Amino acid sequence: MKKTLLFTILALSINAFAQERHSTFNLQSSTLNSAYDVHGMMKDGQLRPTNIYPENNPEQVLNHQSPTDRSLIQIYDSIYHWGWDVSIGWKLYVKYINIIYNENNYLTSELRQAWNDNVWVNDGLITLGYDMHNNLTIELEQSWNGSIWQNDYQYTYTYDANNNQTSLLYQNWNGSAWVNDHQYIFTYDANNNQTSQLQQLWNDNAWVNDKQNIYTYDANNNRISELYQTWNGTAWENYYKYTVTYNVNNNPTIAVGQFFTGFVWVNSLQYIYNYDDNLNLTSRLEQGWTGSAWVNNYRNTCTYDSNNNQTNDLLQMWTGNSWVNHYQVAYTFDDNHFSVSNSFRYWTSSGTEIVFGDSTYNYFHTIVGINDLYFSEEGPNIYPNPGSGKFTISSDRTINAIEIYNLLGNRIYCDYISNRQKSYELDLSDQAKGVYFLKIYNGKKIYTGKIVFQ
């Protein structure tokens, strides 16, 4: 699928700064859709338009333990994908079937088929493998040659003791063996914040440096800078950087991108963010530097439903005197906040005609996915438990989010904590007495257990 680029290639680095993804691909609770690959990217390599806070790198942005996990897990049965034809409208052309999960409800394989005039034909087969911590370790893509499946490419992932991804290896199949293509190497600080990303290319028999990103953080673990460098053969050269400021809720408000001329940094792009009372990103304005002033380029406007699910993202382009539509994505959800469908539309430069689009509908069922167990010794402490309605949660690491579910699997409470404290006061006094399930998102891990209100 050929898509119009939403931003200049240098602007893609801005994905490093923003609030959480709207619907990050989670291998436990979702599968591929036809617009994005398993790395959370559009298949043409373009990042999601509202994604401005990635996980690790442009290829591996899987969120294995995302705050979107629930006690009910969304198990996909099939996914159907339509494309926009200017002459006939929506046209069905891709589907995903034979979607298989392992005993931990993580996706292990799926079959992609393409619509060929009047019949479905095999197109791609994706197989995934995991380690004992449910980290994705291998991803194999195979294509159909008309009679058998043949290898196409594979990704191999490694992790450290904290489940931080430390490497990604991409290899192509040459017909008889896997051949290295490129790899990423990642480093982290003591707070599990990614501090660097090194990309290397395979040159016959050795890895050679290509580019790297270096990140810094403030005391609240907000990424405040990203330096992009390229390798000249003997040394790293500065190329581009972003500097970010945050509000009291630890949401980015301004990100400024600058080029390095070889002597000084000069302004290039600026992003301005706004949020609603629920800390949802409502708008993002991109401006370019003329040499003396900032001028409008693009703006995103985002809307949400009463459950804070993002329902719309409209990207508009500035013509010099007005905003015209350029790109739009819309989402729908069921009563459990699971993704039901999404659609994309692209307009002409005048903003008057849709020239490209695609639409995806998900068929799925839900299962109970939370384990009935107390917290392990290494996890956060909760006390008193049992208790009379008010509980204290303490942890050695910052608490990023808390979710509470009743025995029916319904989420009755959630708090995506903005100030990332290590202690949290939980009040369930307004709930009925009984057993509740609790999920604590603590850095790179999820701790699951139960609390008793008596």
C-alpha cells in the first residue's frame, strides 16, 4: 500500500515524545491488522499519526505488558480489511484467519490471505515464539509461492533480566540460509529507561555502524532529549535532535527539533501538544522554522469517547491561509473497550477528495485472562489484605498504572498514574465487599493478584 507521507522523514523522530499509544499491538490481547504490522507500524513503514512515545525503536514497538491488558482478553478469530477504490468505494482485499494463541493467550501464528477477483489466495504466514517471560523472541514471515510456504524474513529479539529488549536482528532468506541485514542494540539506565539505540548494517562478514539515537530523561523518567547521529566511517556526527518540555502531569507540551549544520544547531520543526481533563492528547500542532519564525505545517485533532478510547484522529495540512483535510483514522470499540474496527482516509492536496483509504473489522471473542493468585514476593506490597476497603500499595519501583476488576471480569477502577509514585492509596469503600483482582503496572512488568474487601 502506497501512502502519502504525513511528515517529513526527519519529523519521524518525534515519535519519541508523547502519551501512550492508542492501540499498541499487544501479542497477548490482539493480533495483526491490515494497516499495521506486528511492530505497530503501518506496512509502508510510517508510524501511527498520534504515536509520539514509542517503546524501543522504529521496528520493535511491541508492548508485551501494555496497560491495555485486561482481565478479559480479546482473542481474535479473523480480521477483514478493505481498501478504498475511487470508482467503487470500499473493496475487500485482505483477511487474517487461522489465528492461533498459546496457553498463555499470546499470538503464535496467523494466516494472511488476499482477495484475487473472486477467490481468497494465500499470501503470508506469520509465526511467533516467546521466552518464559512472554517476551517475543522470534518472528518469522513466510510467503506463498503457489504451492508451498517459503521463508521471507525473520526477526530475533533478546532481553535483559528486567525484560528490556537489548537487541533486534533482521535477516532475509536467500533460498537456502538466513542472511543478516541489519540489527539494533539497546541500552538502559537503572530506571529501565532506554538510553541509546544503535543501528548497524551487515557488510558481507561484519557489522558496521549506521546511525544511533541517544536519549536523556528528567527525574520523572520523562524523555527530555533525543540526539540522532550518523556514522561517517570513523566517528559519529551530529545530525538531528529533539528537546522536550513537560507539564505537571508529565505530558509533553513542546518538542523542538533542530538540524546540525556542522557548526551550530538550527531550528527545524516544533510540535505543540494539548490535552483534555483526562490527560488525553487532543491536538498536536507541527510548525516549521522559516529562519525567523514558526509557521504552521500540520495539525492533529483527536477525540475520545466517555471511556477515554480514542475514536478519531484527523490530520490537516496548512495551505497558507486555511486548514484542509489530509488524513483521518477512526476507531470503534465494544462495551469492554476492545477494538472492533478502524478506518483510514487520505485526501488530495486540496482536501476535497478521498484518494486512498483502508478499513479493518475485527471478529473476536473474549476469555478470562487474569490469574487468581496473590502477589509474588518480588512484586509490590499491598496491605492490609484482607482489608476494610482502604488499601496501601507500596513498591520499590515507580507505579505506572493500577486496574481493579470484579469477579465478572469487569474493570471497576483504573488510574494511569501521572506522577509515578512508589506508594499508592487505594479506596474501594464505595464497592461491594468481596474479592477483586488487581493489576499493577510497575515499570516493565505487570504484577497480578487479588485483594479481599471484607
